[in-house]
Amino acid sequence: MADLQQTMGAAIRRLRRERELTLKELAERSILSVVYLGEIERGKKYPSALVLERLAAALDLNVPDLLEQVADELRGVEQPTMAIGFTMPVQQSARPALSRTTSTGTVLNMLVA
């Protein structure tokens, strides 16, 4: 199993990049130092509950959706690849079974149907 601290950082970095935010922009939005946010993304520091709330809000997510993204990373669920701003279709055999009740899961279920 992947290290939770590193996986948390990788998920936050991926979400930041998907939103085309710089490290500095996300740090400002979440009221964190750039150094501390960088350490979180590299898996050197584990964010507290308050920091997770700030990061989720800064990424336009709620905490459960942020944690679901981390859980997906831990499970090794393939994230959609982006090409020129469009999500590329995933081959039928490579699609993971999605059965979540979160709003993110509902949207993903509609996209892969």
C-alpha cells in the first residue's frame, strides 16, 4: 500500500495542476506558506484537519470529495488524462467500477456510462 502522506500530497498536487494553479496561488488561497504547501505536496508533511479544510475550499471541493480523491489515489484508480483541455476516453476494459454516492462520483459515473 502506498504511503498515505505521500499519496495525500500527490492528490493535492494533481488537483492543483488540474485547476491550473501555481503553488503560490494555492498557498495564498488556503492561507498557507508556499514552503509548507510544497512539503505537503512532496509528502514530507501531513496536513492537519484545519489545513485539509483550507485546501479543499481553495480547490473548490468539500473535505469528503478531497478525501475521496486521496482514496482513489491509494486504490490506484486511473485518473483521466487531459489532452488540450479535453478528457480522453478510457478504454472499456481499463475503466474502474465507480459506485460512489458523492457528487464527484455521480458525475464520474455519468461520464463513463
